Amino acid sequence: MRKTIYALTAAALVFAAAPAHADAKASDGRVGLSVRGKGLRVTSAGAHMDGHGTGVRARLITYTPKGYRSELTGWKDATPVSAALTKMSMVSWKWAGKGRAFEHGTKLCVEFNIVAGEPCAVIHR
């Protein structure tokens, strides 16, 4: 059974997803990524960024095992969320049916328009 764990810290609300076959890694403390799926198929992805702001948008990008970069989605507006004194912007994507298939070793990353860092999840069998 897959679970999503929510932990509230002083700096940010951090997701720690227990995806079937993807390793979520944050590149820094300001941006996070959560990926869910099974095998080489991803059913949903979510991302967060510390702080609120106007015009905060995010998109998903991929890096193939051979190093090719591609934009998986277009820019999507993030929703501001508050939890106690913590403020963040969140965005999510879902794929219907069995999800979206990826090649073994593909990196699924999120990119925000106003902050550096691209946390990635490696999709593997």
C-alpha cells in the first residue's frame, strides 16, 4: 500500500511520497517533488515551493538516460497554500488510466519559474 506522509517543519511542508518505483529527491530546501506510480508508469506528480507569490508557475521536464531534455508539460499556475505560519505554492499533475509510461532511468523533474533548483525522481523498474 502506498502512503503519502506530510511533515510540517519550520521552513516548509515537505512531502515524502512512497512511490512504487521512483526516488524523489529535493535539490534544495525551497523546492520539492512527489511522484506516484508503479513500474515505469507515473500516475501523478506534485510539487511545492516555499513562499507565496504572484505569477508562480511550474512545469515538468524529463531527462532521458542518454541526457536529452524535454518539456513534458507546459507551465501551470501554482496555488498558494498556508499551514500555520508556513506559506507555499503547490501544483500537481495527474494522468488518467494507467498513467504515463517512461523509459527506465528517465529523470522526471519539476521547474518553477521564480526559483532555482530542479528536484528529480528517477523512474525505474
